[in-house]
Amino acid sequence: MTLPSDNLSMQGRQALEQLQQISDQTILVKFVAPYCPSCETLAPVLEQLVTDYAGALQLVTIDMTEEPELAIMLAIRSAPTVVLFKGSTVIETIAGLKPKKVYREIVQKAIG
């Protein structure tokens, strides 16, 4: 799999699993649900982070209704929830909509 050069959001569990296998970049996973206004509000915030940290961060969007097993496995209970991975290791989980600085701080901490 080729990583998107423009760091556009990838979608689905398969994209996450492929990135976990082939990429050494930090992976920001946004769990969303249909009809979730907070999910729509969060999207540009995370896209800006991916742009700001180009080459070090990948964004994957996963619809919880399409991947309920993964959501259960990661104890995701609400949308939006952001999970930061390094490989297959969970670094941080943030449930609900938070200020942009909260997301920036966890990304900075993960990337170093």
C-alpha cells in the first residue's frame, strides 16, 4: 500500500491495519458515527494537525457503525473519539469534542 502523499484521511479498519504494518508514522484514528455534528466539527481540526505534521502523522477515519467490533475492542463508547497509535500500540484516547490544543498536545507528545 502506498501512503497518500498529501496525507488525506484514509478510511476504515483495513486502512488502519495496513498503516500499522507498513508505516512508522503516528496514526490518528477518528471514530465517528452518522449524524454526529461534533464529528463534523472535529474533522477540520484533525485535518489541520495532519497538515501541520506532514510526514509524521496519518489520519484514519472509522465509522463506528461499520466497524463495531473494533470500537468494542478499543472500548470506544461515543463519537467522536480520537485514538492515537504508534504501530498497533494505543498511545492516547480522547472521547468527545475537546479544544484544538488538546489534540495538538497529544500529537506533539507522541511525535516527540
